[in-house]
Amino acid sequence: GESVGLHLPTLSVQEGDNSIINCAYSNSASDYFIWYKQESGKGPQFIIDIRSNMDKRQGQRVTVLLNKTVKHLSLQIAATQPGDSAVYFCAEKNTGFQKLVFGTGTRLLVSP
Amino acid sequence: KAGVTQTPRYLIKTRGQQVTLSCSPISGHRSVSWYQQTPGQGLQFLFEYFSETQRNKGNFPGRFSGRQFSNSRSEMNVSTLELGDSALYLCASGSTGGNTEAFFGQGTRLTVV
């Protein structure tokens, strides 16, 4: 199963650059905001999440920023590698439920 | 441990037929949710099950249904297939509703002709 196809915004970067992927979310009442990565032929894979009462969270090479004032979420990937090439989705979730509401997705292309 | 398993991986059906897709969650996970992925609509939530109970349902017609068994395995059924039902159907499992990390299977690619 390939990831979503034809109409995604695309971010093209060089290997080693930092990448920033943005997402506008819709529901101010969501408890969690999550980033997923989907590689061709695979299902989405969890990257990092952030609770609604936080504005920044860091993981390994990734940082998620949450701006609730403008309902904006971003994923920063440091020292981007060719293996980071994929489609990235933001998603919203509420505590107690597994239901995810996904954003449109952004395709990241990393050139060597 | 084994990941989420979806069967079959690929399926071709004719308009008007029905189809059943299967999902086996990660061992110990009791929550299963289903999503439809298409180029036009992206990833859309279908339903969520926890301990055999449907807890949430997305905005899909009644032709789409699902269930969960006592061993947490889940099936979804689409009746009277339409061309627009062609999509990648993804299943995700989680340990509890409060955990944000959902684990996805590779999906079932359904083509309706």
C-alpha cells in the first residue's frame, strides 16, 4: 500500500539541511497532537506527540512546536537524511480514544 | 513481537459486491481503529473498537461496518461496493485509549472495478 499520491504539498531539501513541516489543525479541544511518517508501501509510523498544554517537545533529531493561538503545529527534523523521505501527517487525538483526525500531509524529498 | 497484520494485502472487487477486511492487532492491544486513505480525501477515520465495543464512528455511509472479536481481532465490511470505495484501508492498534502511539498495519489495497 503506497502512501497518499498525487496532490500533496512537497518540501525538497538537501541531505544535512534542517526541515520544517507545518500543519494547521482544526480542533482547539484536542488533547494531543501527533506527527506520523508514512513511507511508500507502509502504514503511518508514530514519530512524536505533544500534549495540548505544552508548546515544545524534543525527540531524537525531531522537535515539535505547538502554537495554539493560531492553531499551528510544526515538525522540525535536524540534519535531514535520505531515509527521512516520506509523507508526513499531523494528527489530533483526545484522551481515552484512539480516533485520529489527520491533516492533509506533506511529502518530504531529501536529495543526497 | 509481531506487528499489526492486515489481510488480504490486495483485493479487486466488482461494483455491487461486498468485501470483508481483517485486522489482527499487536498481542495485548485491545483497541483497534480503521482508516480509509485515498489521494483525494487523505486519511479518514472509519471506526474505533475497544473490548468488542464500537466507541467512535466516522462520517461514512451505513455500507461500512465493523466488529471486534473477543481476541481483539477486527473486521470491517463494505457492502454494495462503489467505485469510490477504492482505497487503502488501514488498521491501527493501541494498548489503551489514553496512549497516543497507534501502530498501523500495511493496509489492504481495495480496487473496485
